[in-house]
Amino acid sequence: MDDKVQKVEIVKEIIVRQAPSEVPAYATVFGIFALITAIVSFLIPIIGPLFITPFAVICGIIALFGGSRGMGIATTIIVTINLIISPSFWLSFYTGTAQAGTNSNSIWGMVLIICTVLLYVALIISRKTKAR
């Protein structure tokens, strides 16, 4: 009888070790907030990409490092598509390069590109840390 109990305890320990770890609550909250802000910035074409997208990127990075990969990946895709098709994002580059004294618009566009690249870097880093 004692031998059976010992075997059951060993099996339970093996199952617990193989169980996937749960995603922390903060990662889920930041992932949901990242998705909401990414969708809102997609739906508001004039100010969304320039002013709301950075919040989505920051929350997406926190969600990715917290373990909420699905929401982080969805945020990355929405932000990328939003920046590609956004007229205000591309207009900020045009006004920054075509008109004298408006370099701040072009710089803001570059900041958004850098933020999006950082989102992809966070995606790659979180994938490597997950594999370990």
C-alpha cells in the first residue's frame, strides 16, 4: 500500500512539472488594453496612429514579456497594418520632409516606426525566453 502511494505521488509531481505555467494577471490586463488601444487607433484614422498607437505598443511589450503571447501577437499585427494604411502617419512624413520647420512631424513618425520595431524585438525575445 505504501508503495502505491509513493508511485501516485511521483506521478503527481511529474504532472505538476509538465503543467503549463499560468499567465500573470497583469500580462492579461495589459494585453487586453493593448488590443483595445490598437483597435481604437485603427478606427480613428486621423489621430489614432499618431497618438494612441504608442500606448498600444507599450502595453503590447509588457504583455509579451508577461507571457500573454496571443494578445501581444495580435497587437503587433494590428499596429503594423494600422501604420501601413494610415494616411496621417504617412502625411506626417510628407509634411516633415516637404515643408521647412516641420521636422517634429517627421520625428514623430520615426518614433512610431521605432516603437513598432521594438514590438517585433519583444516578440522575438519573448519567444526565445519561452523556449528555454
